[in-house]
Amino acid sequence: MPTIAVTGATGNLGGLVMDHLLTSGVAAGDVIPLVRSDAKGRRFAARGMAPRVATYDDPEGFARAIEGVDKLVLISPPSPDNAVRLQQLHGAVMAVHASNLTQLAYVGLADPEERPFCLEDVDLAIEHSILAAGIPFTFLRNSVYLDELGPELAAAAASGELLSATGNHPMNWAPRADMAAAIAGAVTQEGHLGATYNLVSPEPYTYDDIAALLSQATGRPVTHRAAPGPDVVQSLTTWGMDPDHAQAMVEDFQAAIATGKCHTTGGDIERLSGRSGRPTADYLVSLAQSAQSSR
């Protein structure tokens, strides 16, 4: 059985990827969470996994951490500074180039050529670096996590009104758990080397659709109302969202939807995982409840 290392192991996506690796039959000892410190690796070791310390800011240490690894899931780091991310990922790719990895699964953002969030330039640059270096690859391009809607859904479930500045344009956000299952599928199944997959919803949907699903799940009417951006920010902050987070949700994510930049759809999630990649009423309610409990 090949060994599979996962970056971002303590993050939401990386943690879910490892869960799916284990449930798909990969032995715990063959799953290698890459963590920032020994202390952060203890909870993985307690589950029988084999954590190793690796950080993007230490290329030599990263290279040591992937020695003997067969496959690597490389999740783009969270820094919003493109120059920082470019340097971090370049070091990781050079470490992979010097290794004997049989597959590098690079996880970036969907629709990179359209640059919805101005972060995709780094993803494209790293994809080209991987290609230029001749590294055996699989590119996995994630849509925005549907899970980002959690606080908005909680506010809507409580008030009966879902506000957005999207102009009710369609979007392609998919459940993070479904994306994680697809990523795990790409490194545990045969036939995915050299492929590029878009981990997006199979059909577009709108905030009207989200409101209808939330109504269905809660049994209480929830309506969507198109509103100016400042009104949406005010609504979210009144509900309890951090002002900077609310501003980003509206000015970055909802603005991208409003300009038609979250439109790509496809069946790659289901192809890789058997999961639908669709928003469902139950999933939306779970997101709302989670956001409510974390207030």
C-alpha cells in the first residue's frame, strides 16, 4: 500500500481528506499528516497515523518530511499574500521534484483563468511549475466551500430572510466534505495521473435556491432578498459575524458571483467520490446549526 502525505492536516479540508483516506481502506500507518509541530501531531498519532513535522517556510525540512512518501496531497496554504504563497509553494514543489513521489495531487482554486479572487495566479504558476518540472501530477481545482455560507444560513434561519448582493446570479460552490472525498479518491484510485479536475457542483444554483432548500429543511419560510452590499454586511455583523469576515464575504465572494465568475459546473466530484457535490437541505441545516453553536 502506498504511503500518502497530506499538508494542512490540522485544517478543515486536510482533516477531512485524511478521514476519507482511512474510510477508503488506507491503513492508518500509511497516512502521513504533515504538521507544524510534534505537539500538533499527537492527536493523529493517537489514531495510528504517522505524522511528520513540515512547514512551507522550511523547504529543507519539508524535503526531509516527504522522504519515502509515495503520494502527496499538497493543499495551497492559507496566506492571502500571493508573494508569500508563491515562495512557500515553490519550495514544496522543488522538494517534490527532488523526491521519488509517484503522484503529486495539487489542490488549488476553480476557474483560475478567470481570477475570481486574485489568488488563482499563484495556483496557475504552481501548476505550470509542476508541469515544467515533469512531476507526476493530478490537479484538483476546488470551488469555494459551500460551508462558507454557514453564518449567512444561521442568520437566515433565525430571521426568515437571506440577504445577498449576488444579483441572484448562479454559483457552483460545493460541500467541503464532498471535495475532500474526491481528493482522497484521486490518490487512492488508478487512472488520475495527468488529469485536471474541477471540484464544483454539477448544476448551478442561486441564493433563491438556497433559501428554498433552507425553508424545506426547517419547515419555516425563508426568502431571499437581493440587497446592496453595505446592507448585507450590516445584516451579517448585526447577527454576530466579525466585520472583516462580513466585508470579505460580500466584497469578495458575493461580488464574484454577481459578476458571473463562479459558473463552472461538472461531474468530477461524483466521478472521483460517488458523492453528489450538490447543496442539500440537510447539509445546509447542518451548516447553519454549526455556525449558530460557534457564535
